[in-house]
Amino acid sequence: MSKIIIKKAVAVQRPVKGKDGTTYVFNEQEAAYDDGSDFPDRFKISLADGQAPYPVGEYTVEPGAYFVNRFQNLELKRRFSLVPIIPSK
């Protein structure tokens, strides 16, 4: 089963200047996608304004985060939530 790994509960703010000079701030958190291969792939999760970073742990992507685009390819929405994986006993 593939999973998302959060190793640090830290959000990073990334400021970006628009064409009109307006500064936009994006909140992001580092994560890794583990599909069972030798090395998980690092990526950044966009957090909503004021959203606390995800706690350290293992997650899966919410079911409603997937969609089929106009080219019939499966994609993730720009903003999605993570669901904690609860270890089975």
C-alpha cells in the first residue's frame, strides 16, 4: 500500500511576487510518497491559510482528492487532505 510520510510537523511560508507586485504567501509542508520502492519521493503539500502542519506520521490521501482530467489522466486536486493511517493490531 502506498503512503505519505510526514517526518517534521513544520510549515514553511514561501512568498511569491505577482506580476502586479503583490506578494502572495504559500504555506507548505515537506512530505514523502512511499510506493514501496527503495527510496520515497519527496514533495511539498500546500496547506490552507491558517492550517496547522500535519503531525509526524503516516497518511493516505483522502478519497475525494482524485479526479480524471480532460485528457483522461488521473490527477490529484491542488488542495487535498491527508488521512492518518491507523496501524492494525
